[in-house]
Amino acid sequence: MSHPLEALYRDIILDHYRSPRGVEPLASADVCSRGSNPSCGDELQVQLKIDDGKISQASISARGCAISVASSSMLTEVIEGMTLDEAVEFGENIRNMMHGKEIPEDFDLGDIDALKGVRKFPVRVKCAMLAWVATLEAIRKYRDGEATDSKIEITTE
Ligand code: ZN
């Protein structure tokens, strides 16, 4: 970890881990989903408030390692204001990025760029992806009209 860029990445991840954004539970969420990553012990709950096809508020309460908590924090920062289509596309880009596939050149990762280093550790990719997998599942449930209280456990693969 002596490389300056790795130190910067570590600082960004630790900042999100120590003071995660978007942890305040929503008073009236439109959809929720839960995710768990048994290989690390990470657990989280996603809540979304959706107005006119846009995510107006996002909250994730996460319990787990620094990577999973930081990824959740970063997600809530970027996803608010996105349409459901934009959020799904963004999530797919994150998935591709984490699996070393190509993403659009103009795709702005923001702080999420700091998670790129995790790609070297396949087990930790699940930690980084958990928030995104659970959020994409929440959007699918919302679109399929599944009851918001039918929270299911999902496991990243
Ligand atoms: Zn983890």
C-alpha cells in the first residue's frame, strides 16, 4: 500500500466507512430489499423512495466490512435523482467495472473509482457489489409491483 494512488483510494474508502452517507432510514420508502454476503458476513438493507420514475431518496443501513459499508455509502450519494433506467444502467456499469469488463469511456465513477483496487481480490468484489445487487433487486421488485414488505434475502454470486 505504498503507492500514492492506493493510499488515496484507501483514504476515500475509509472516509465512507467511518462516516457513511445515506444511512438515515426513510420514513416512507416505496420499496426495500435486503442483501447478505455470507462469505464475508456483510448484511444490508436498501430503501428507495421513488417519485415520477426517479429515485428521490435512497438509504442503506449496512453492517459489515469497510468495503461493503463504503460501497453502500457511495451508492446512496450517486443514485439519488437518477431515473430507474439510469440507476439500472449505472449499476450494470459498476458490475462490469468490478468484473474487469469494459465500461463507457465517459462513465463518471466519482468516489466509486476508489473501489477499482478491489478487483484484484475476487472475494472482496462481492462486498463491493452487495449494495448494487440489492438496489437492482429493489428496482426490479418495484417494477414488478411486489409488496414492499416482502423483503427477501439475496446472496451475491
Ligand atoms: Zn465484506
